[in-house]
Amino acid sequence: MSGNKLLFDTNILINHLAGKDSKTFSLIKHNYTAISIISKIEVLGFHNINKMEESQSNTF
């Protein structure tokens, strides 16, 4: 799957940051990933996000 370009949705990102979806780790590791500015705003505005999750969201 190397070399694929993936655009992540807000719900996928929130589940990834919460550790609820282990499949996203391999997708991120082996592909080019991106998020839209709207998804970034939604993730950063999510009421349960902590500082560690906020810094992890900057890796996309």
C-alpha cells in the first residue's frame, strides 16, 4: 500500500487519537496522509481532546 494518498475524515481522526482504531496506525505509517482544514478545526474543537492528542493531530 506504499505511496497511496489518503484524506482522513474528522471521525477517523478522533477515533485514531482516542486509540479506538488501531488500523489507522498502519495506514498513517505506510501512506501519505492529509486532513482538510475543516477537519483540523473540528478535531481541535472536540471537547474531549487533551494536549497529547492535540500535538498528535499536528502530524497529519
